[in-house]
Amino acid sequence: MFFVYGRLLSQPLVNTVTSDKFLYQFVSSLVKYHMAICYFLYIAGFMWFILTLKKKMYKYQFGQYAWTHMILIVVFTQSSFTVANIFEGIFWFLLPASLIVINDIFAYIFGFFFGRTPLIKLSPKKTWEGFIGASVTTIISAFVLANILGRFQWLTCPRKDLSTGWLQCDPGPLFKPENFFLPGWISQWFPWKEISVLPVQWHALCFGLFASIIAPFGGFFASGFKRAFKIKDFGDSIPGHGGITDRMDCQMVMAVFAYIYHQSFVVRQGISVEMILDQILTNLTFEEQQSLLMKLGQILQERLEHS
């Protein structure tokens, strides 16, 4: 937990406690030596495990040790990406999560009314008609839903710290409407010559495509799991289809994709003012920061005089 959330919350924590000298120094030390602290905590747990081994329990204890690591990797580490998405803006959490649910719902609807061709033996109720219908619906929903969600600042503002004041911000170019002129052959069928599109809607199409592919596999995974443990459904809150858990397949996989996509194709790469400020606050002493400020002031003053 310290490794995952320390990595995610380092900058927000530093920005929040800058007014308190003791807390600032304490948090700065945790951030600076984060990797070393995590490593020695893990080694301490490893040594504790070895010291608690008992005769005739070796196989069971090593099995539990392996399961612990698998749960940490598959569940906890992936769920931490959900937290990371929320800090980038609730939009980047809400849109991908909604698309998984939309895909699951429409796969059931299209499969129920039009399903004829089985898709996979593991889940006989899944059909090609449901898969194709849900895919088209999910991609269209992604484009439309991104336009709706992207117009609320409180959904798009990233969290720079853990204090208040994040409900309003500069939404950035991704969430500023642009006029898009429709091709002539399309405008003949519709009354609009141009439409207002948020640039983030083009990214949302990638989310919709990924959700269309990965969500069915989440259903296959759940079907295999239920067959292994002889469970019909994960609940009965949705008559004829199961419980809420049945609607939430592959949410964590989608969250990881959303984070990787956002960091790779959405976030501007390179050095930013926030990154430099983060390095200064976490790696330089107070005296070094004062020296840097004085030298930077001298350089800027010289440039002003020469200009």
C-alpha cells in the first residue's frame, strides 16, 4: 500500500503540507526515500515469513505466500490505477467504467432479442449478435458520453493536491469545443453542416473500442469462475441476468488501460513547471532552494536588462 499510494500521492501530499515545516520535512523525506523504505519493508516481511515457518505446514504457508503476491498484483496494484485515474480527473475514471457497464447491458439486450449464433463454448448464452450489437453501441456511447461528461469542470479538473479548490480549473484543450464540418455526403442526410466536438471524444472512441473487446472477455472470465465454483450468478438484483457484480466485469483491466492510454497519448510529454517544482521541493534543502531563487532572479534580471 505504501509503495503504490506513495508513488501516486507524493506530489499532492507535498503540495498540501507546504505550510507546516515539520510535516513538509517528514513528507519530503518519505517521498525522497520512498523506494528504499518500500524495499526494506518488503524484506522485513520476507524475513518474518521465513521465521514463522512450521513443520508440516511448509506447503500450506508457501501456498498462502504465493496467493498473497498474486492478490497484490492482480487486485490491489490494478485498483491503484483507478485512484490514479481519479486524480487525473473523475472523467478518466467515470467514462471507462461506464463503458464496461454499457457494453454488458447491450450485449444482454442484443443477445436476448437477436442472438442466434453462439460466440464461445465457455458461455453458451453469449452470441455474435450480442457481441457485434454491443460493440457498435459502446463505441457510439463513448463518443456521445465523452461530450456530455467533458463539459463539467468538476469532472475534468485534475487533483494537484489534497486540499479543496479543485472544482474549477482551466479544462485544457482536450475539453474545449471545436467546430467540425461534416462531409457533404453526410450533410445531405442531416440538417447540420457542422457539429461541436470536444477533442477528447476522439480519444473516447479508443476507450469504446477497447471496452467492446475486453468486456466480453470479462464476462467469459466470470462465467469460467462461476462454473468452477458451481455458482449460477453473483447475485439476484437484476432479474434474469444476475447481480451488480455481473455488470462490473473487467473494471480493473479497463482502469489500467485508461491510465496507460492517458499517460501515453493524452498527457503532454516532457518537462513541465510542476515537474521541476516537484524536484526542487523534494530534493533540495531550504538553503539550496533559497540559493536557487536568488540565482534565478539574477539571471532573469540580466535578461530583462539586455532585452
